[in-house]
Amino acid sequence: MATALVVSPFIINGLGFNNYGAWLLATSFAGYLEFLDLGFSTAAVRSYSRAIGTNNTGQLRGLFEFLQKHYLRLGVAVIGLGGLLLLGALSFNPGLAVPSVTLMTALLIVLNGIVFSFRARATLLKARLEYGKIIGTGLARLLVFTGVVVWWGEEGVTLWKLIGLQVMLQILEQVAVYFWAGPLVPKASGAEFSKQDRSIFLSFAKDVALSGVTTALRHRIDVQLLGWYVSMASISHYSIGSRLPSLFFDMVNSVFGGHLMAGFTQMVATNDPARVQNALFRMLRLSGVAAVTGGTGICVFGPVFIECWLGTHLAATTPVLQMLTLGAAVTALHYPVISFLGAINAWGTVVRMSVISAALNFICSWILVQQMGTMGVVWGTFGEQLAWSLLLWPVMIAKETDIPLWKYVRVVFFESALPLTLTTVPLCLALRHWMQPDSFLDLALCTSVVGVHAAAACCVLDVETRDLVMRKLGIRK
């Protein structure tokens, strides 16, 4: 998060709004190739975790061999199909037709193909809960990228320097993942991935793939719509306004994301439903703390941060920031449910509903962007996220599990969201009024107070967290 906040002013001011918009357009288009994973990465983590949970080394080796062959072939397919899609897109997206943007996009397509070829090992690291190594390599890449860009300075930043640096660092990261995962690969020859196991794997992967389509309709398509109907500069303004909500959501995902599904899956393999359900409720209470305190803090202090970060001329990004933050917060309330449903293989109905809601989101955004400009795509996304939080997630969890609807609503809204909102909102508004922050130091002091409030809320809401803190303080043995 810190590296992104440090490096962004250098890139935005160095490239200018139009070139920065071109950079975002190229990276957004290349990002669509992630669809070709077809849900295999998440399904791989789940299947690896089940084999680990049952200590089935032979099944683990057979699955690894299957995925290794699949991703090597897919890496080549990504480069070929990505090139064909780029050629087709040139005729209807004028932004991509600019020669420099076309070439940048082509290089990113090749990079995606390389990353895919290493994915069998990356998913094995995740299933083994070796997130320290994954985060370490990713963090090293970000730190080097940030250091080099700062060293260049605003006047030294160009599109081609950025693309070259990104390609080089991504390749080095994949090489590091290859060697990190090496000791975790079972050495003994494993059983062939059976037809029954493959059928279960592919069924789960299909649901994940559809979920990925809905994610793109919610997020990536917004940039394309702005490029088609508004301007390159509007992409830059949208990106700046969405930066803090995106970083907030990434932090929530780092805590309650893929490794949580791996943990749930290993617990499910032990056939102890009560233990799994208690773990889910605990994670929901903690995610409620993250959602309310993080969302409120960004809505109140985010506009001040942008002024300190990039200047007062970007006040128009404030409504984008606040609406997208609210959407991220109401989604974060339920985030552990995503991992939980994946662990119990109950994504089918959820994904089908998600496809419908995402399609409606796209239609609304497409209509509203022509009437409201940038805020049109923001309202389309926020409306869908609000519907999921208030209605669809509670109904889905009641339908797909044995958890009563009233119990889920009580834990998420009445035990977490509501009491936290009643204390966090007044606290943040009071800090904004009394301290009137206008510098990074002032913001750091305000967010420290909010952080202490969040830590206290975790101790109040979660018994295990409270016991851990008391033991660390020596209050309880």
C-alpha cells in the first residue's frame, strides 16, 4: 500500500493524465487474459489443500503433474489468443489503436503468458499456506519498482521505461516463486489424476471462472467504458479516486482471501461442521471491524489524503473515492463467506446469481456513463454491491448451508456492523473537526486513533483475540 502511494505521484505527474490513461488502458486490456485461467488457480488451491488435509501425497503429486502440463500449454495459448484479441479490439477501441498503446499491450500479453506457465507452483505455495514467501517476492518487486521510479524522478518517467521495468521484475518474481515452491513438490511419483477427481475439479473451476467474469464486469469494464464514452483523462481521475478503495480491498483480501479458503478446506476435510461454522463466525466479526473502520476512515480522511498526495486540483475525485469505498466496505462485511463457500464447494448458485447481477451492473453502467460521465460507472458498481450485502449474501448463506438466516444477519449486522458504525463514524468526524488534518502527519495521528479503536473492537467482539491480547500483556496466563 505504501509503495503504491509513494510511486503514484511520480507516474501520474511524469506521464500526464493522457499518457497515464493510456498506461491504465493497456494494463486493463491485458488483464482480461486472466479469464483464460478459467478458475483453475482457485480450484488448484482447494484441491491441493484437500490432499494436504488428508495427507494424500500421491494425490498431491498427481494433481501437480496435471496442473504443470496444463499451465505450460496455457501460457502459450495466452500469448496467441491475446494477440488475436488485440488485433480485433483495434477496430472498435480508438485508445488501443495508438501505436505505443498497441505495443505496450502486446508486451503485457506476452508477460501474462509467462506468468501463467509458473502458476502450478504458485498455487502449491498458497495451499501450503506459504504466503510469507509469496508476499515477500511480491513486496520485493514493488519496493524495487518504487525505488527505481523515485530515482528516475517525474522528469525521467516514460511509458517505455515503466513497461520495461515491469516486465523485468515480473519475470524475476516468477523465477523466485519457482525456486520457493521446489522443496514443496512431492518427489515420489503420484497416482494419475482420476476422472472423478478431475470432474470435481473442473466443476469447481467452472464456478470460479464465472465468478471471475462477474468481477471483470464490475471493475475492469469500467475503464473500457470511460475510454469509449468519456476520455483518457477520465480514466486517470477514476483511477485516482479508486486507488484507496482498491488498496483497502486488497488489504481485506490479504487477510480474509485465498489462504482463508485453504484453511477452511483443510478444516472441512476433518468432518467437523461445528468447528468450521464457529471459525466462519469469528472471521465475519473480524471482517466487520475491518470493513467499518477502514471504510469510514477512508471516506472521512481520504479526500484530505488525496489533497496532500497529489494537490487540491483533484477535488472532483472525492465522490468517486467515497462511493467506491462504501461499496468495498459493504462487500468486506461478508468477505470470509467467499472463502467458506469455496471450501464447501457451494459456489454454483452464488456464481449464477453473480453473473446475472454483474450483467445488470454492466448494463446500468453503460447507460449511466453516457448520462453522468465518470459517476455513471461508479453508481452501477455501488448499486450491485449494496444489493449483495443487504440481500443476496444473507440469502445465499442460508440456502447453501445449515446456518439460519437470522443467525447470519445477527452476527454480520447487529453484532458487528451496526455497533461499530455507531462508534466509528462519530469518532472519525470528531477527529476531522477537532484536528482539521492538512498534512500526512495529522492524517497519521488520526488513523492511529482509529486503529486503536479497531483493535479494541476486535478484542470486544472476538473472544480468542481478547484472550491472545491478555496473554501477551501478562494479564492472563
